[in-house]
Amino acid sequence: MHPDLTPSQVRFGRPVGSSAVRGIISAAGYVPYRRLARADIAAFMGSGGGKGSRSVASHDEDTTTLGVEAARLAARSTAGITPDALWFATSSPAYLDKTNATAVAAALRLGSEVGAYDFGGALRSGIGCLVAALRGSGTTLVVGADMRDGLPTSGDESNGGDGAAAVLVGDGPDVLAEVVATASASDEFTDRWRAPGDRVSKLWEERFGENRYVALGLDATSRALAVAGFEMADVGRVIVTGMHTRSVGALTKKLGAPESALGDDLAMSMGQAGAAHPLLVLASVLESLGGESATPGMVIVLIHLADGADAVVLRTTGALAAWRPVRPVADQVAQGAPISYGKFLSWRGQLTPEPPRRPEPARVSSTAAHRNEDWKFGFVGSRDRVSGAVHLPPSRISMEGGALDDMESLPMSDAVGTVVTFTIDRLAYSPSPPIVFAIVDFDGGGRYPVELTDVDAAEIKVGSRVEMTFRRLFTADGIHDYFWKGRPVREKGSA
Amino acid sequence: MGSHGIRDRVAIVGMGCTPFAEHWEKGLDDLIVDASTEAFTSAAVTKDDVDAYWFGTAQSGMSGITLARPLQLRNKPVTRVENYCTTGSEALRAAAYAVASGAYDVAMAVGAEKVKDSGFQGLNAMNPPSDGTARTLTAAAMFSMVAPAYGQKYGVDDETMSDVLASIAVKNHYNGARNPRAQFRREITKETALKSPRLAGTLGVFDCAGVADGAAAAIVVRAEDALRYTDKPIYIKALSFAAGSGSGLIDPGYDYTHFPECEAAAADAYAQAGITEPRRQLAMAEVHDCFTPTELVLMEDLGFAPRGTAWKEVLAGTFALDGELPINPDGGLKSFGHPVGASGLRMFFECWLQLRHEAPAERQIATTDRGLAMTHNLGGYPGEMVSFVSVVGSELG
């Protein structure tokens, strides 16, 4: 660190395009498929709701699986760069004590040498991870994921959202946006709080938080810009995120940024996804600036309000023009499908519908799950080196020719396949029946019977295209059963 | 090496079968005692005359003690067997081989299942601890994928296919209505079948076997001893079994329109019994109609109709009680429900009645002069299946 700088101010004064540049190498957001129209809340309850919609994680998603999906997209959008650390931030962890980042790392098939750590609990943890990664060394995959709840009719219910983002931070010529400065303004005040075990937050009077957050945001932003040597007029994109909606709006106005610099914070279309949201919006901004019309040297300011304020100043590089994100946030936002308010409440445990009269599954065996980690978490099968037959799960003896122990590992999580036949099971146990189930033949070989998710039964037919997605099948004895399901491939522009 | 069978070396000389029903007032022990007692009486033996026992139950109990305790068998060799839905048939296969080997003079197979104590609908497997990646589908859903695949392959439109499947349900209910031991003793119309609620895919309630408790038992001896026990023994002509490798689930070549394990088991059984034209040589067949599409496909797997034609034969009534080859004259799983350990032996019981001309007049088949009857079980799912086939006959040679 430069001796002239305070711990909350770092400047990286390196030229654009330099191989010494540190910044963002890849970024992706994941917005779950379902959308709750806020107007549906008032239609049901008589109050609450609002305009626009919020994103809703499926019944088989949690913050770990959301994080996996975002990280997979980020990995696919960059050229084979492996992180040496994976940091996972959420305010809603699937496990306490047990690290959730290890499941994310397993699903990504990262090696055991990759340090996988959780930064859990606070809404500030996502931006904190990003700042720490930008100020640190090595290649770090920062994953933020969140699912936000509120009591029916509350502002948190409407304004919250579910989503995840992954930002790969490192050095070198692949950096899409270099970090120019960061600044933090930390403050101890009780505006929003939630006791361990509680599902929803409690809030102090809104005006108090606004008073604090606007001041903290202006402070952090002005210091970051000062260190960077920029004026607000130099800024090409500015985004403010945070769960304190009123402060986000007020600060955005007071920053005095040019109208053209104001980016979409996605609050209207998906809501604020807690600790993940600043990363998700950052990914969306980079996607909007990338491609053939990319402008190197554009200054981006990201400000997150949570128990203080953090400001990150970035500057785009020439590498952004060649970057091709595989599934931009904007496409995912556009391709969402509605969910009824009743279904939303049942998925969030607020309403308990009659379950199927079938036994609930037994808890997963930890030892069996660990032995089969590559299969269960990575969807890695095997291919017979002699016959080429694909085995899902992996097998020691081939179904064709009978070769023994002559298989190679075959990662299949990114394989796309075609529905050969399918059925709808109205009897089987599911947290959200009925189960839609398909026999899928993968491009390049291999067949597997997969449960489909993010799907309406009527949209599936023989020949439908399916991709794999990491999900939580059920939870028994507090152990989550993670495995892969299929979902329809939704090309850009399709609904 | 080879599968040689035990044709004409073992005879069934006594059988018992409880009514299959929701036996709220009878436990597993009661069902075992009822079926076994009927079999002992039928063969005119006591439990002490039986040298060895095989007990089939899928999940109503473990070890031979489950049979030895209710029957109060003292230090007899009693073995529990399990092999999915073929469990009851496996008990008989083991008992027959034991007698054929010369190890025992008299052996008994008992199959029983108490299904209705679980508090859940349908059959529910108790699975060992696992990594949590196995499918959670019901059997109905797995078998529901057969009908559309068959229809597409052979150009049978959805409406015709529904008609074919409803015809199978109507036939089996018709037969079951004439069987005092059946769970469902009511004829249904096609309209009833077609209008029933859908459970999985296009399968409705009337496409699925019922769920019942029950038990059945058989006593076997060497063929040359058979007439000492009964003047109308039935002789074992073939016992075959095939376990698939499970590869159908992951083999892109599998098309869900046939069950290779059943074809293999049938081919072996026909070779053992010397059958070349099963449709003409068999008087009847009891087949595993867990779901209506299963029975349809089995008509081809077992060689009763060429590929792609069974649906026409179904509509033509070929497999009706008075048809060319009566299938499931007792009403099948459709009418009996499926107490897993008992079903295979229940099928033998119908062969026993029919070949001995002891079935009630309203369901006695007219084809018994052919002298041969088949039973067929399958367990598991399309792509991952076990299959059993037997042939029994009323005469030696």
C-alpha cells in the first residue's frame, strides 16, 4: 500500500492496458427465472406491493445454488482463468458453521488448492469482498448471492429480490475494468437488524437511515474520486445500491452525476438482492458497456450503502470490446416468467400447502456424498476410452464392451441436450409438485433422466432443448441435498 | 455353461392365496398363516413335512424369522428373498431348485406383503443411505413414458392409444370382477377409465395397479413324488430370470417401447419348455400389468404379437378371457393390487386353478387343452429392470 494513503484509500495509478493492471477479468449476474409482480401483493392482501416486479428464487434454489449459477456464467464468459481463491458473500447462508463456498467450489470443479471462504451475515459482505479482492493480490472469484424476505405487504418483501453475481478479480491483460480507487466510510448505527434465526429484518425510522446514508455515501464517493483524480463530470456510469431505498434515490440525486451516467440499478425489474446486488449491477453495467461499441477509459463509480458506504472507481480497458458475456443480466431480466403471490408465499415458507402423501426423503449420507463429490456437485460422468460410451454417473465397467477401469472423467454440467421423452409426476414427493421429468440425450453423447425446473409443464415437448442447473433437491435433518436438474434453454429474446 | 432349466423335475402339489385387499384387521403374520395353512391343507401336509422354506417379501420384514415366527417353524432352513417385484416368484424359483437338486424332498415358497400399514398411498421403497442423486420418480411416472414412445414409433395416435390402454383396464377389471380373491371386483367401462384423474403423464387412476395386502404360498416336490400329494399336480416346465444392467436409463439407444429384460427372460423360458409358438401353445398367461402400457408392451416382449401390432390385438379382444390367448384371467395386478412379495405366487395360483379346472365357471378359460400356462413378473423401471418368466403344465412331457 502507498505510504501516503490511509487504509480506506488506495489508488492504483497504472496506465490503461498495462499488464500490471488489476481489476475485473469477468463478471456475471444470475437472476432466477420467476418474477412476482408487485401489484399482485396488493391484489391479494389489499395493501403493499408497488410497481414493477421482484425476482424470486425457485423452491429448489438457495444462496449457494444461486451463487453457483452466477459463477458458472462468469467462468464461461472468460477464457479458462482459474481463481486461486473463492469468496462467497451472503446475508442468507444455506449453512452456518459449515462453509458454503466449498459447495460452490465443488460445483465449479475448482481444485482443493483454491481457498474457499464465506463472508456471511451482513448486507455489507458482498461489497466488502469485492473491495478486498480489488485491493489484494492473486486471482479471486468473488461470489455474492442473496434471497431477501419481508413480511407480507412490507417494503422489504416488495423491494427485495433474489439473485447472485460473480466477479473474477485479478491482474493482467484480460482485465475488463481496472480499479482506480476505493473508499469506505464505516459507521455504527442501527437502521436495519435481524437476529440469527429470524427470517425478516426490522427497521428503524426511515428518515434516520436516510440522514446517515446520504452523508456517508457522499463522503466515500468524494474521497474515492479525489484519490482517483476524477470529478463527477468525468464519470461515465454511476450506480448506487442498498436496501435503504429512500437513501439510494436521495444519494443518486445529490451526487450530481450527469443524467447520461445514471445506470439501471435493476430495482424496478428484480428488486435489491441484498449482499449480491452491487456485484450484480456491476456485472450488468459492464455487459452494457462491452462488445463492439465498447469505450475504453470509461469511468464507473459503484456505491453500496450498508452500515456505511463503499465506493469503487473503475475504468474500462480495451479488453472490454472483445468480451462476450454468455448470458447478460438484461436478457435474464427480460426472460423471467410470472409466479403467483400464493406460490411465492409457499416457496418462502409463509404458506404451507398440502404435501403429496408420500414419505419425505431420508437425509443424504455425508460419506456417500463425499465419495461421489465430482458426480454430485460437478455432474462429472465417465467415458469409456474404448467404446466412447458415456456413463452417468461414472461407472468402473463399461456398458458397451465391458472394459474395466478404462474410463476418463467427463464433465457434463455445461452440456446441452434434447428431450427424448418426458412425463409429469403428480405423485412423487416434491416441495412444489408436480415434477416434470425428461429423458435427455446430450449433444456429444450421453443420456440421463433429469428432473426439470424453471419450467411450466405445457412448454416441454419431445425435442425441447435442455441445459443443466445446480439445485437443492430437498433438505432432511438440516442437510441440503444438492444435485443437478435440467431447465429449458431460453435463447435471447424468447419469453 | 448354459441355462438348462428343470423341466418336468419339480411339481407344485399345493397352493394357498389370501384375498388381496386392504386388510386393516390382518397383519403380516395373519396373512402368512392364512396362505400357508391353505397350502398345507391343499397338499395334505403339515409344516413339519416341509423340509425347507423360502419367504419372499420386499420390505415387510427381514430374514427367515419373519416366516419362522408366525408359523412357529423350529430350526428349519428358512430363507428370506427379495428381488423387487419378482420377489414372490423368486421364492418359488429357489424352492424348486432346492428340490430339483435333491437337497430336499419337500420345499415351500411363501410370499407376503403388508403394504397398507405405511400410511401412504402406493408402494414406497425404503432406500439405503445414498449420495442423494437418485431419481425420485414414482413407478407410474417412469412407465408413463412408454405409451407416448410406443405411439410415436408405431403411428398410434393419442386417441387410439387411450382406447387401447382403457381396453386393457376394462378387460382386467372384467376378469377381476369374477374372482372372489381380487381387491377390485367391479367391471368398469372405457369411459370410466378415460375420465379418471391423471396421476403421471397420461396415466390415470385406472391405468395403475391397485395397492393391497396379501399372501400366497406353494409347496413343491420332485415330479415323481407329485401324485402322492395330489392327483392334479402342475409341473414346472421353465423358470427363467433376467436382471438388466440398468444401462437403459443412460443408453441413448433405448427407446422405451420394449423391455429387453422381459424378452430375454421369455426367450430363456421358451427354450427350457420347448415352446416355439407361445401364442398358440400357451393356454393363458399371467403378466405383470403394473400399468396398462406395461401389459401392452409385454404382449410383444413375450412373443404374443409381432412388434407394433399388440395394440391392434388388444382392440380385437385377442387377450380377453374368451380370446385366443387369455391374459390375466384372474384380473391381474389391476384387480389384485400389488403386495410385492405375494404377487408372483398369486400368478401361479391362477395357473393352478385354471389348469386344474378349479376356477369359478364364470372365469374358467376354454384353452386349457393346450396344457401350458405362463407367469411373468417384472420389477424396477423401463431401462432398469428385473424379469421373471415361468411356464407350468398340467402334464409331464
